[in-house]
Amino acid sequence: MRKLALEAGDVIMEIYNSDDFDVRAKSDDSPVTAADEAADALISAGLRAAFPDVLLVTEEQADSHSEQASAFLIVDPLDGTKEFIHRRGDFTVNIAYVRDGMPIRGVVYAPAKGRMFFTRADGASVEEQGPFDKTAIGTLSPIAVSTPDNANLVVVASKSHRDQATDDYINKYAVKDMTSAGSSLKFCLVATGEADIYPRVGRTMEWDTAAGHAVLKGAGGEVVRFDDHSPLTYGKPIYENPFFIAHARGVELKKA
């Protein structure tokens, strides 16, 4: 999964650094680029070869969205397409493995930022230091969530999807600092202790969140539903998420 994420990152960056690239609208009006499609083809071929008997769900293959299994691989080949289009760099490659409703393995790679996060075989999460070699894992740093101070919280929120409802919820907390990030990097910022909480009041799909959720879980964090603070689970109809809150343990969650 790590190797495929790095290979997909190369394909994405080649298009990102080109003079121009086409942007089309999908049926739900969300944008898609040649980079999404090329990365999806590469990752899908690699995962199907390595795990032929495991269901593969990917954002770019709509026919996979109606399939269900107790264990599955789930991929967003380019999370943060709007960040990519505007050349803001906050986009990621997300690959995850879900079993019995919970993402237990995940890789999040931000090629333009040079940051790579993944879960090890024992479930613990690490950040790998670049430069990245596809054939050998480099220096790994264990990551862990913060010990939050509820009187001085650091909140991370979306760059492209910030709205009044999100701000209204954030205002219920004692916030020391606000930071914004695109794509699944928000989960990783909570996982490394760079932020304490990431509330999402808006539509997301499971491929947007599974890899980041796995990384955060392996760093001691949690992702819960916004409405009742029960664990966010996976394998839901059409792989659509409810609103959620990703947080370090110890954050005193406010009611929706």
C-alpha cells in the first residue's frame, strides 16, 4: 500500500507540475482530473494483483460503490482535488483496509508536502521521513496524539469546505489556535499532536476518511459521529459518512 501510494504520488505530481491539465465535472458536480484517473488506475491494478480476493472500493469506480463485504480495501487516489486544481499542495493519496466496520490499516501520502503517514503491522502509526524509496522504508517516527488542554485547544478545519455551521460548533470550545488544511491531512495533524480536534460538518465519503481514520486510531485518537459521539463505522450504504469529529482522547466533546 505504501509503495502504491508513492507510485501514485509520482503520477500525480507529474500532472500537477505540468503547464496545464483538464478539469471535468462528475455526475455529482465534483471535479475530477487526469491525475485522479491515472492514480486510480495504478493503485487499483496494484491492489487487485496483491489482494485478488478482497473487495476494492474506489472513489473513481462508481460500480464499486454498491458492493459490500465485511473486509475491503478503500481508496481515494487523489483526495483534495480542489486543492490540486488550485495548486495549493494540500492533497493526499489515501489507501485503507477496513475489517468489521473499522479501518485497521491506512496510508496517507501528501506528495506535494513530502509527508507520509501509515499504520504498521502492529496497528501503531508512524510518519516516515523523506526522501522516500519505493523499495525500502526509511526512517520512521512514532506519532501520538496530544494530551489536550481543554482551555487551550488547537482546532484544524477544512480549507475548501469551511462554513458557518462548522464555525458555530468550533465556537463552543476554548480555542487557542486555528489551523486549516485540505484533504485527509487534517486527521494526520491530529494524529501527530499538531491539532487536538477536527470537526466535520459536511458531506464526506468513506474513501475520504478511512486512511486518515486508521492513522489517527493508530496514534491514540478517535473518530466519532457528530450527532451522538458513537464510533464512526465503515461499510455503510453507498459508503457515505455522517458528520463526524476526529479528536485526541481527552478532548471534552461538546454536543452538536
